[in-house]
Amino acid sequence: MNWNRGNSSSIPENEFAGLITKLQQAKPLVHNITNVVVTNFTANGLYAIGASPVMAYAPEEVAEMAVQAGALVLNIGTLSRGQVEVMIKAGRAANAAGVPVLLDPVGAGATSYRTKSSLRILEEVRISLLRGNAAEIAQLLGEKLVIKGVDAGENNGADQAEIGRWAARRFGSVVAVTGKEDVITDGHICRIISGGDALLTQVTGTGCLLTSVLGAFAAIEPDLMRAGTAGLAFYGAAASRAAERTAALGPGSFQIAFLDELAKLHPHSLKGHAAVAELSAVEAGGWL
């Protein structure tokens, strides 16, 4: 099923512009239980955007840390049984305290253990926002899309909006399905965010950092559709600006420029570098 672009409407950038200033002023604490490959990059990216990162994994302290945070981000990139238990403990504490919890099911579908662990977390913790690529989210729904290792292959024309809609309704979460374009939906409203650059796929951890950045926005904006839309748009704008600066240099230079651009974000950064459209209808059987 394809999006009916003729029935989508653009959303002005000033709808979300003020949230970047709010984030930079609030400097929210984001508690990350994430994978060892991306810890440093995630911390630097959160600092750059104006948030305050903490990485706490010990079972003796995760619940206490989670309730102090503005958001809790769970990332299964380097998975272990002990880590799943810690995530559930932290997630339950965050739920009890009203702290939003985000889940990044990295590589769901690459192994049955990853899929089952993600589904267990979704069952035992109230997830506010679920972010993954089309293949990962589809795997959680029992659909088979191509996935290799922890990276998604081609989605074979799968409709991100439909995948997101069914996931949102099944798991009771806002769902962000990211790719060449990003989709965010609560099962009723669906938005498409254009921006970013292909160089994001050549730097380890950019998807993981994105989930943590969405956590920073969720920490300062209770409307998770608004928070998630803003996070996706500003992240894409920073990537677009970084790619322009490093077009002839490659992914190493892009990574540094990207952190710089995250640090330079301001309310007008979206102009010319990211766009948001709300999907109002698609072909029969889909969005209406």
C-alpha cells in the first residue's frame, strides 16, 4: 500500500521550532541503557543537542536513576539476559514515576532472542515511544522483512505508515519508523518527516543516538507526537547541514560535522533542511 501524497498536508516549521529552545534551556537528564558500541557517540550527541546523558546499568541503581531522569531509553544493541532484566527493572520504576520510556529494538528479527526480548520488554514495560526501522518494527508484528545482522535490508516496498499504524495500535505506543523518510504515528495521526542524508547510514550509532534524542524531546514535551516529530525533524536538519559541509570528505568528517550541527540547532534550523507533512488518507484499506 502506498501513501497518497495528494492527500497529505504540510505542517509549518514554527509548529515545532520552540521545542529546541525549550530543550536547550531545560537540559533534561536522559537515562540510557544502551549498547556498548554507541555509548560514547550517544553521550556526545546528547550533550551537543543540549541534554544531559547518563549511562547507568547496575541493577542496584537503575530504578533509582530512572525515576530521576526526564526520559529512559532502552536499546538492545548488545543484548544479554542480565541486560533485559535491568531494562525491565528500570522501565517499571520509570512507569511508576511517570517518566517516558523509549525502546529501540536494534536488530529485532536478526535472531529469535532479539525479537523475543523486545516483545518481553513491550509486554512488561509501558513503552511511550518505539523507534526502529521498517524491518525491526515489522518483525515485532510477526511480519517478515529482510534484515541482516542488526541492519535492515530493503523493505520490499513495505509501507512504513501501515507498519507504524499497526505497531502503535498493538503496543499502545507512539511509533517512529525511520528510513529514507521517517514516519511517526500514534495509530490515528501519521506524519512524514523528510530530511537527513544517506551518510547517516555510514556512521555507527546514528539510529541509536536518534532514539536518545527523541528521549530528550520527550522529557520536555508531554505530547509525544509533537516531541517525536520535532526530534526527527531537527535531527534530520542537522544531518542535512552536516552533509552539505562534508560532501566531498566522507563519513569520518560527516560524523564530526554532525555533532557540530546538533550543537548549533536553533528554532530556524528546519528551514530548507527538513519538512513535516501529515498524512490524511491513502488508498482504501489504509489511512483515512
